[in-house]
Amino acid sequence: GGVDIGDVDSKALRLEVPIETIPTADEITSTLLKDLPAARKQRAAAFVGALYKAYVELYFTYLEINPLVITDSGVYVLDLAAKLDATAEFMAKTAWGEVDYPPPFGRDATPEEAYIADLDSKSGASLKLTVLNEKGRIWTMVAGGGASVIYSDTICELGGASELANYGEYSGAPSEQQTYEYAKTILSLMTKEVHPQGKVLIIGGGIANFTNVAATFKGIVKALREYQMKLQEGNVRIYVRRAGPNYQEGLRVMREVGNTLGIPVHVFGNETHMTAIVAMALEKRSVPQLTPTETHTANFLLPGGQSASSVSPGSV
């Protein structure tokens, strides 16, 4: 165990197993157990074969047993470390049973993280939140796991890593109420303290496949209205970019609330690159002033301008 203890690479015996195959007892014995006493080989080969089968069927990504004791009468696992592929939970949850995962980053979850984790466990949607820097000035509310990575990477690439406050995502068609609870939790964290430079909230995402953008945005808008005074006190600026089913209605609702919050709210659709709002939020590029145009959703015309626009206090 440990680092640089012994020369494992030169001494270890290896058996490469092709994908979708299970090693035979003979392969295991001749390759891995050739130095084991004959009386223990059959028992050890059966154990290794069963262990590999369980590793594959239960979607492990890593498994280490150290030490492993093999006697003439049995096999004894004295210590074990393993990792599961969390993305396989929907297929393997029944087989896994109740799994208690260690806290991320070696610390206990904050009350807000625990609350979102509880919501996530009771929902068919995905709701994730990790607080990176509670005093940070750059907060995100991103739809989609892939999009959340892209937004975070872009923030860091543009020099905002030290101010990035959170990481997380909402996806899988959460309801308006679930999105409200998620947004409210982030806003409660964001408005705890006032930053001398003010704060920015990036509400982003790619093009949704089946999430109702209007429903999720209505949940976010409800939370924004609830925290209106604190958002004003914290000198918060909001940048929105989203597309997908019923997104024009969602942008319209977001644009309307921007007229009443008393803080700058800049709203964009799929005509704007998904990470462009990051550069705007970090003041690496100017916010374009676009003329609203009429936009169709499904078979009806939504009232008002639907394309990207910027809304700031006092604008119409």
C-alpha cells in the first residue's frame, strides 16, 4: 500500500480480459495463480472468476482488495475499496440496495446540498448541487449535466475559477415546483452575503430534448420574485440562455420578470452561443442590444418579442 512502496509494476501478474467476456478458471489459474500452492488454486480461481463477474454485472469502475488471505479452507477479504459507476444507478439500483456514498471533496454536505440531494432522491428528474465557494460572486443554475461542465469550464477558462461559487445541474424534466425549490436554494446561498463587486447568476443550458423550458423557468421566476429585495441589495446581474421545447414561452416569462425585478436581466435564446453569456457575465464582451422579433411556438403565436433581448431597470 501507499506510494512508491515496492515495485508493483515489475512483480504484478496480469490477465487482460476482453470486453463482454468472462475469464475461465484455467485462464485465471495459469496466468494469475501459477505461484500459488496447488491446494489453494481451485478455490482461488473460483473466487477471482466470481469477483470479476460481480464487478461487471454491478457496474464497478474500480475494485481493490488488500489484503486478501487465501487458506486451504477459505478466502478472506480483510479490506476492500471500490467505486461504482453512478450513471448506472437506474439499471443497478435494485442490485446495489441502499448505498451510502462518502461526502464529496472529503467533507460533510451542507444543509443546502443535503436538501437538494433529498429532493433528487425522491424525483425522477436530476437535481444536483455542490457548493464550491460560498463567498464566490459567480453562481450558476444550469440545465443538463453536460452543459454544467461546459459552463464551469468556460468560467474557469475566462479567469473566474476563484469566484465560481457552485457546481450542479437540473435536468430530466423536473416539475415547476421542483425547479422552484432548486432555484430557491441557490438564491438563498447566493444572497447570504453582499459582494463589493456585486454578483452574477448564470441561468444557462443547451437545447433541451424533452424538458419543458417554460415550466422550469416559471419555477425559477417564482424564486426570483421571492428574493427580489435581496437580489437588489446584492447588486446581482442575471444572464439567461436556453432553448428547447416551449423555450419561447419560458424566455417571455423570464423577460417579463426582468422588467419588474429592478436588476439587470439579459435573456437570450438559441441564436446565441450557449457559453456567450459567460463572457458577458464576466465582462469579457459587451451585451448585444437586439431587436425583439415575433416568434412562433408550436401552432400559436406568443405575445410580445421572443428573441434574445436585454432587460435592465427602467427599460420597456
